[in-house]
Amino acid sequence: MKCLKSIILCVFLVFVSLQIIAQQKGEFTIKSSGVKSDGSLSIESTGEGEGVSMPLEWTNIPEGTRYFALNLWHIPHPTDSSVVKSYWVVYNIPSDINSIPKNAKGFGIVGYNDKDQAGYDPMKSKGPGVKEYNLTIYALSEKLKFNTDKVYRTDLLKAIDGKVLGESTLKYTYETGLVNKSAQQFRDSAERPLTEEQKEKVRFILSNYDAGALTVHDAEAIHAAFRDAGLRMSRAVETVIKEAGFNPDQLKELAPARTRN
């Protein structure tokens, strides 16, 4: 019985050790600082921004990896996964590279996207709503060879068959027109009526100053107090300023309002 318990204990310890090693090693993973905390892509890497490729970093590279390959792709019709759009293909990336900066060049051989162009195609969806995109990296056991200079996604997927030691996909979202939408939302919020609490904040801030003897320092201090209170110089705020006996135009002339960075 003691012998059996010892065997069980040894097996258990071996299992735990293997689990710890696996956790320490981690999974092959690709990530990007260009993807925001909400999972959306920074506007600079889209057709509405600079249109440059995002910075990338991959970790826990599989043993035996000699090259990497990248593909940025999207399924435009969620109900039909057989149709895939390709935005970026790069292959024969040396194994000693594990990160690239924004708008990186010369780190591998660039393939062709669906616009029949060699390089990064910044997405700019024609349809409304949030779209999901995928950037997959493949860790390969050998260098890829092709019989053509124009390598597309389909060529890449055929060539890597049997050579993939590991792969990781970075998923992110993008919505065309979100920049303009955000600007409109900002304007809309600026025109909303103030609550009684907000009006009282405006009155309290102004009560510390003399409307007939305002200085530049006073105006700057008032604007700073407004910002700290979460108040923007909107029409609603200007109305309360006038009701308190102050001139909002004078405040702007003495010290133009600034927004937080």
C-alpha cells in the first residue's frame, strides 16, 4: 500500500512539474500596442488615418522556428467564412526578429494583398458597423519558396502546410466613420443642458472673482476651475456665466479656454 501511495505521489509531482513548466513557457502570442484596451485598432493604422501598419510583438516562440510569416485578413460576410479578404502578407521573416515598429519596412518579403499591391492595405470598410479583423503569425520550421514573385494569401497558406510549428492570431475591431462620430458626440455633449449641480459649480467658481475687475490671471484660474469641475465652455455654461454677471467673451479674450490632453 505504501509503495502504491509513493507511486501516486511521484506521478502527481511529475504532473504538477509539467504544468508549471508549461505555464512558464507560455503560448506563442502576438500583440500590438496599436490595439486599444477596448480591442479597437488605432485610427492611424486605418484608411481614415495615416494608413500605416501597426507595431507588433510576438513572444514564446516555438522551439525550432527558423522563419515567420504574417497575414492580415478579414471575413466580410460573417455567414460565409469561405470568403476571406487579405490586407497584408509578409513571409520569410528571420527567426531573430520578434517585434517590429509602426510602419515597419524590410523585415521580410512582402506579398500581395487583395488590391494586387505589395504592402499593407489600411482597412476602410464601406459598410456601417463594427468589423472584426485578424492578424495571424505563423512560426515556420523552414524558409518558404515560391515559383512566382507575386505571393498572395492563398499561396502562403499552401506553402506553409506541414511547416507550421505554432501560430497566433491577434483579433481587433474597427468601425469606419468613428472619428467623425466621436467628434459629433463631443459637440452634442457640449450642447446638452447643464444640471442644477453643474450650474451651481459655475456660480460657485465665479463667486470668488470680481466681474468688474477681471485680470488675465483670474480668467486663467476660472478656466482651470471649470476644467477641474468637468465643465466645457459651451453655450449652456456661457448662459450661466452671463446670469452671474460676467462676460464670457471677456473671459475668452483674457485667456482662451484650453482642453485637457
